[in-house]
Amino acid sequence: MMIQSLQWAASGTGFTFLMTTLGSAMVFLFRGRVNEKVQRIFLGFAAGVMIAASVWSLLIPAIDRAEEAGQVGWIPAAGGFLLGILFLLLMDQFLPHLHAGSREPEGVGTSWKRTTLLVMAVTLHNIPEGMAVGLSFALAAQEAGAGASLMAAFALAIGIGIQNFPEGAAISLPLRQEGMPAWKAFIRGSLSGIVEPIFGILVVLAAGGIEPMMPWLLSFAAGAMMYVVVEELIPEAHLGEHSNIGTMGVMAGFLIMMILDVALG
């Protein structure tokens, strides 16, 4: 069972990593930055996908799994959610990173180059995405007759993968603008997504070792993703004029992820 969980988690997070890599490859086709309006649409879309995924793919399964085990469903859901927020809050405070368009880096002081700090900003919010996809596939592997759960995990991987494609381009293209060679910008952009399979597999190992912790881990990933949405994606999607473009991106992402999860789940 553990081997199957790991195999499925590796496949799901491997797909999302591949999408980041394909997006990063856009640096070989284009030299300029991503248009600001397009960037806001992509940021909003990513936020919408992550909001819907947090509810349908993580919190609802966490509550259902806890109730099946005879627990009060909202306790692990709320507790794990808060722990996920705290985890990302601490990462945000201590890990040096720089958001695109910002001048001042966040986190502890460091001598890292600006390009490295830009990569770290994207890497930071890829962590909960990897955890979410890995846990969804682990949950499917643990359940008998896991057809519905497996399709829901596929839906989550597809949704995260779709928003990872423009995300990969959004990091490699600015790195190219910073003067980095195209091949190096591609590698940096691609590697920003490597944390997804790493954390996806790590969290599956934790869930397999302490199976009653699955509801807590699912809601932990939801809390971490929602922190990223509120702290980073939505504010950046609404910078500048005509913020309704970012809003429409959020709505589109939410709608597509909801349809994927309900239709395939």
C-alpha cells in the first residue's frame, strides 16, 4: 500500500513539475517579460485553482476521513488548517525571497543574488501544492475501490499543472531579463517546481507512517495553500489599474478547478 501511494504521488507531482518545466521552456521562444495584464490573469487563475482545491480536494476529504474514523470532523480540519497557515507564515518570515515587481526582499537578511531570491519566492508557494497533490494520491491509494478518489486526485494534479505552466514562464522570462542566459533561466525556472515531488513524497511518507494523521495533513496543505493565495497571489493579481482582470482570473480558476473536481471525482 505504501509503495503504491508513493508511486501515485510521484506520478502526480511529477506531472505538475513537468508543467512547470514546460512553462520555463518558453524562455527559448520569447525574450520579453510577460505582459502585466496577462500576468495578473495568470496570478488570479492560480489563486482560484488553489481556493477551489483547498475546499473540494483537501478540506472536505479531511472532514469525511475524520468522521469515518469516528472523530469530530471539524477539529482536525480546523487544527490542520491553522498549522498549515503557521508553517507558511514562518517560512515567509525566515526564508529569503523576492516577489516579482518588488524591490525589497522578504525573510532574513542574505547575500543571495536577486535572481536566486526571485526563484525562492515561487519555490515557497510550490511547497503546499506538492503536498496537496501527493496527499490526494496517497488518500486514493489507501481507500478500497479508490476509483472516485483517484479521479479527484487526477483532477487536482491537472488543475495545479495548468496553473504551473504560466508560473514557469513567469519566473524564467524575468530571469532572462535580469541578464541570465536562456538555458540557465530555464533550469532555474524548472527547478523552482522540484519541491513539489519532494514535498509530495515526504508528506506521503508521513501519512503512511501515521495514517490517523491524514485528515490533519490534508487540512494542513489547505491552510498552507490559502496562506499563499491571500498573502501573495490575490494582492499581486490586483496591482495596478483594471484589477477586474485579476478578479476574472480568480473566478475562472475557481470555476475550472471546481468542475474538474466534481466532474472527475
